[in-house]
Amino acid sequence: MKKLEETISALKYNEAGLIPAVIVDADDKGVLMMAWMNAESLRMTIETGRTHFWSRSRGKFWMKGESSGHTQEVKAVYTDCDADTLVIEVLQHGAACHKGYRSCFYRRLGADGNWEVIAEKVFDPEAVYKEKKKP
Amino acid sequence: MKKLEETISALKYNEAGLIPAVIVDADDKGVLMMAWMNAESLRMTIETGRTHFWSRSRGKFWMKGESSGHTQEVKAVYTDCDADTLVIEVLQHGAACHKGYRSCFYRRLGADGNWEVIAEKVFDPEAVYKEKKKP
């Protein structure tokens, strides 16, 4: 669709052609994870209805859940006033975090200056990822 | 506090010394905005209990609400599995967006490929910002 192409192109990407995407849970609105997209991975996300990202460390596209089966069904895509950040509301299958937690943000800063784990694991990462790699 | 200093230093900042901070509403958990912090602005945020950011375009610190009075009281700070992103839960006074909306993410992608405004303005930006500048 021509209009969608224009809308995707008009977003503000950084010098590496990337835009941060904050993934939020459509159920409880909690932030699940943050990852980077380029125009092509955003297009794939919209077309397939499954989140796709660009891995800066691996230099390749990845679909969330491609290893773990923990895919994210896209419910809505939002942008901000500057059009340089996305919020994507998803139905999370399984869990978002490769460490086994539902959300990647499972640690809260405590009064003593340490990170405190405030969530419980919902899956065993070793059982889900046979190879040691990020989902 | 020594431990807090270590915790702040141990976060993963990008090549410019910055880390993205997703600001969420402590009331309804919605994402209000995304902005960048360096170690010093995170320290200021924790010490003062008010969000402080680093403006990449202006090359300076700014406290959210310094122009508008729309400050953010910090309720909790979270980090993710990679320790390269922050989520900060805040009590938002007024509104987060300099365009007059409570959240900066006031536009949703429609089926026709256009952004649709899905929120109502809660203040008049022209009345609040005498000079034309970002809060």
C-alpha cells in the first residue's frame, strides 16, 4: 500500500537507519521489551502481524519467537510526537524475555542501590533454547 | 552511595554514553514518552526524584517540566535483561507531551496507512510554552 510505505518512510530513523520499538503487553499494558527496527523490519511486522526486529549485534533480521516460539501478535502500532520512537502493543505468547521472565524489565532499583528481581520466571531458558543464543 | 554509583556505572550506555529511558505512568502503566539519559542525568533523576534527561539536539541536561511545570515524580526504576534500557515509572503532573497530550504516543497506525490521533489535548501548548521550544 502506497500510503503505508510513505508513513513508514516518513519516520525518523537514527544514523544507522534504526528506530527504537517499545513492546507493550496488550493485556496489562506493561512494557515487555525494547528492541530496534529498521524500515524493512517494521514493514515485515505490519505485513505479517508478528514483531520483527533488526539485530544490531548480529546484523540481521529476527522474528521474536523464531527460536522459542514465543511470538508477539501485533495489536496496534503507535508513534510519538517526534516520530522517532514506536510503541507496539502485542499479544505475547509465552514470554518476552530470553532469561525466562514475561517482561525483560524484571529488575527494580532498590533503596540500597542494588537491582532486585521482582518477577518470577515463567519458563526455563535452558530447556527452551537448545543453543545459547538470544531469541 | 557507593553501591548506587556502581549500579549506575554498570549499565550499558551506547557509544555516545546514553541509555534510552521509557517513561511510564504509575497510574495506568501507559507509556508516556521515551528520552535519553546519561549516567549523570540518571543520578540526578534518582537523587532529586524528578526525571532528568540529556538532550542530544541541544547538548544539555533538562529536567522534564522545567518550562511547563509538568514534572514527573519518580516512583520506580527498572532495567532489562541486557541492562541497556530503563523503564521509569512516574507520577505525571500535567502532561508528558509538549504537543499538549498526556502521552507522546497519541497517534496509532490506521488500516489505511495513516497515523490517527487517538487522544485529546489536555493543555494548550501555546499558552504553556511562551517560547517555541521543547519541554
